[in-house]
Amino acid sequence: MQGHRTQHEVIDQITFAIRAGKFVPGDRLPSLDDLSRLLGVSRSVVIEAVRSLSLAGVIETQRGNRGGLTVVTSNIPVALLGLSSNKFERLPDVLEARRAVEERLALLCAERADARDFELMENSVRRLVENREAGRTERRYWDHLFHYQMARAARSEMLAYLQHQILERLTVVLENYFTEEEDPKEVESLHRETLDSLLTGDKKAIRAAIDRHLAPLERHLPELPELQAPESE
């Protein structure tokens, strides 16, 4: 069963790269052989992971000299996000880790982001407002994309991956909260405030903005379901 878990880990690594913006729709992923080498797993494991991603509509596979693996969408289905084998169990622990990681990423983002990074984050905030009345999946996509863009601008691979694991777990377990209980206008306002604080570069303002950004979910803590540990295989 170890191979089964490894397949899920490959899916997690590929979806992280897509959600983090390393590959965008239309981009070609490395070949099967290159993915096998880069991820340190067998080619057969990569093939199974790619098959799952293809069936979910995330990537498209084509044969021939001009074929390969092409990213179709960066909006990853929740069913795929739930395959990760991370061991977060208690919701308070996850939210505590999220607070530490998000604040550090925000501070690094303010130091290291360039004009293009801020342009991408601005676009996510704008699209969040434009999609206020859209489907819940669309709103969640632009909400979380903002956080991935902030992490990418921080230029810290390890912290970005920790953020990915935290958001991934919260998305799976608290899907109804993110899509039905959050106040869209409050979410928009918090993202705008966070971006504005990043643009100032003022550490005190950034910490205050992140504190307010994360507070609504934390206030709902007593009402939220507990995370369940993944079943051992």
C-alpha cells in the first residue's frame, strides 16, 4: 500500500505546483520520465497520478512528438485535495500553524515581491469582488489563489508548501464554511486590507491585517468540525 500513498503524494506535489502558479493553464508539465526523476518515484507511480489528474480534468495528455502533459485548469477539485497524506488532526493546531505561516509569508512577501507579484494579487482581489454572486467554487478559487500568490512572492519554498498543506486540509474539511458561511463582502474587504498593508511594507500594519484576516475563521472554532486523522493504510 506504500505505492498507493506515493501516488497521492505525487498528485499533491503536482497540484501544489499548479496552485502556486509554477504552471498555469496552457503550460506543459515535465515529461513522465522527468517527473519520475524529480519526484524520486517510479514511472508507473507517476503514470497513475497523471491518470487521476487527467480524469479530474486538471491536465490533458497527448501522444506523439508534440504531445505531453498540459495543464488545463488551476482550480483543483476538492476530491483531489483530499488525497494528501498530511497528518494534521486537530483543527486548533491547524489554525495555529496557519497563523504563524501566513504572517511570516506576508512579511517576506512585502520584502521580496516585485511589481508583477502585486499585479497578480490585485487581480485576484478584483476577481473576488467580480465573482461575489458566482458559484461557491469560483469564489473559493480566487480567495485561495491570493494566498498562493502571496506565498510565491515570499520566495520561500518550504513555507509556501506548508501553507499549501494547511489550506488543502482546511478546504477539504471546512468546504461548507468557505463556500456557504463566509460573508463575501467581509472576505473581499479583508483581502483588500491585506494587499494594501503589503504594499506599504509596514510590518506593524501587515501583522494587524493578517490578524484580522484570519480572525473570522478562528471565531467560528467552537462551531467547526474536528479534523480527522487519515486512516492508516
